[in-house]
Amino acid sequence: MTEEEKEIKHVQRPVTFHKIYATNVSGEWTEYDFRIELFNEKMKVEENEEWSYLSEGMIILTPNAVKKLKNILDEAVKEYEENKGD
């Protein structure tokens, strides 16, 4: 993780800020960005008895932002596994 990624920054959250809890994700990339769909629940669709995921939102990131997120997640998962043993 770079020093910029470790740097603590002051963050302001406007009234439009909200959190999304996700238990599953799906990702894809386009020519210009990366898209991460956030899922929380899955429901059975009555018509055909198949399961359908309920999407809570989507994050769209530039390639540079997704690389930064990957580094942050790699470090966080490493620390989590060291502390929790998973």
C-alpha cells in the first residue's frame, strides 16, 4: 500500500451519503471503467422457481481507482486473516 493510500484524510459526508451492506458482489469491466454490483439478498421468483439476486447498488470505478481499491482490500484481508486466522 502506498503512503497516499495509508494517509488519513478528512472526509465530509453530505446528507445524500448512505451505506450499502452487501453479502455478495459481481464485477465486470468495460472499455472505460470497472463496475461492481452489490447484492444483499436473493429471492425466489414465483413464475419460474429460480433464485434472483436483489441488487442494492452499483459502484463504477476508473481503472486507477479500482487498482487503489484492490491494494486497500489486499492489505485489509491480510490483516483480517492474521487476526482471525481465516
